[in-house]
Amino acid sequence: MRHRIAVIPGDGIGREVVPAGIEVLEAAGRRFGISFDWQEYDWSCEVFLKTGEMMPSNGLAQLAESDGIFLGAVGFPGVPDHVSLWKLLIPIRRQFGLYANVRPVKLFEGVDGPLKHRLPADIDMVIVRENCEGEYSEMGGRIYAGTEDEFALQEAVFTRRGVDRILTYAFDLAATRPRRKLTSATKSNGIIHTMPFWDERFQEIRKRYPEVATDQFHIDILCAHFVRNPHWFDVVVASNLFGDILSDLGPACAGSIGIAPSGNIDPTGEHPSMFEPVHGSAPDIAGKGIANPIGQIWSGAMMLRHLGHDAAADAIEAAIAAVLRDGGPRTPDLGGQAATRDVTAALVAAVAMA
């Protein structure tokens, strides 16, 4: 089977880990009879500085022809972060209805995480983040700029349609996992309108899933439990902001944000879904050849699974586990001295045997 994949390396280490991801995906393709038509788009902060646009006006139409989108990272000094985000990632997520941001968190055998005495079985969860509304809205503004009366107003938007669909996605996912447990992140004691609404919808939708155990925590204590009791969690569903925070904290507890993948999913299949590592463009190490490619590579495995190639996705995930477990090369973020190319080569070889 052949797939047309849009490739956006972006900025910084994105330009280093995306080729690594493609190399491993090609290795899996050779083994499982999958071929790829890679269509690269040079949309980045560097392009923005030259043209004033992160992507052309017909960029979404170009991407719509793809089966999937493989993104590296966006952001670089000289371009404000809100500019790079709102001119590329957020338009793709919202116009394509990629409302489920799915971010697995796993402690691999052989990785020395920061939480003492934790075993791989203790940290194995999936964070499901609402990806199209919530706290990340364009509603608001500033007035009286430059005066002592200046103020900024930012509105959060929680619709019943948006909340119900992300909760339903999370319940459906939890129902497929061995533990069948779903945790909801909230803050209804302090955020008086949107979070009680979220809680009400959670309680309503849980009636459809009697086989799924549920609990909920306010976001502050939930962050503490991620550190103290990560073994409590299986699937965690959260609003846009809370999910964004938790999906950095989770991988940090598992050893490195450099290994964390994500998928921006359109469950309807109407539009191409987008797959990217959780980490950013890391300008401090860009160009040094030491970026960890595992987050990008694992994101590629998620893309394969989304496209219906479970065996190929399993092989990549098994290769990642084997390289980390068996003392294979690892980059500095995991305490090693290996280069990006060393980890990539080890994973290519492991995919052939996984």
C-alpha cells in the first residue's frame, strides 16, 4: 500500500529528527510492504521572516491531499511563539478538525527516570487533550494599551459538542485498554463556569460506559499525583491547556520529553491527521546532531497505526523498547553520548528484527 505523507520539518531540531523518522518509517515499510510518497513543505519561522507567512494561503488545500501529516517542530528565536503557533499548527488543527490530541506516556525498561523505584508497569498512560477550543481561543483582546489602565482579556470556549466528543473519544480509548480506567482533569473549585460544565458532561457521558472505571482530580493535585502516584493513571482526559501541561509533565516523569510522541487526530477520517513529537524546536541544541529522534519516530508509529498498519507500528514500538532496554545508543537527554544518527541507525536495524 502506498501513502502520500505531507512532511513539515519546521524549525530547529525538527529538521534533524524528521529525516530520522522518515528513515525508520521507510525501514518498516520495506518489511511490511508499505511505500510512501513524501511531500515536503518548507514552512517554518525562517520562511516567516522572509515572507511574513508560515505557510501559503493555499497551504491547507495542499495538505488536504495527503493521507497524513508528519511534523517536526515549530518555533525559533526572532519569531514570537504565538505567531509561529497561530500561523501554522492551530490553523491545521482547527480547520481539519483534529480535535483529539493523543499523547502516550511510557516508562521504558532501561531508562533511568527521575522517579525513584518506579518500574515500567508504573508509568503507562495516554493523555487525551482537547485540541480545538477550551482555553486556547482567539476571543479577547487588550484596551488602553501603554497606559496604567491597560488590561488584557482572554476568553475560554467550551461547547457541548466539543466537550462531548473529546470525552467520548477518551472513554472509547479507555474501553480498549486492559485497565479500563479514565481520569478527568478539572478545576471546578476555582473556575466557576467552564470546569463545572466539563464535570457535568463527564458525569453524563460516563453513564454510557459502565465497564470503564472513572475518577477526577483538580489539575493542581493531579500534577502532584503524576509525580507521587503515576501508577494510578491509565487514560487521562483534559482540556486544551490542562492537557498541554500534563503531556509535558508525564514524559518528564518517564525520563525525557525527547521520547514523547503525539497524534492530532480527526476521528472522522475526513481530513489527514497530523503526527508530531511533544518536544519543541530546542534551538539550544539545534545543529549539534544530538537531538533525541525517538519522539518523532514513535509519532511515526502512531501515524502508521492510524493508517491501519498495526504490525508495522508494533515493530517500531518494539524496536524503541528493545534499543532502550538492551543498552543501545542514547542521546544526552537520556544520559548518553550518542548522536541522533546513532540512535536512528540502531532503530532501523531493530525494526528489521522486531
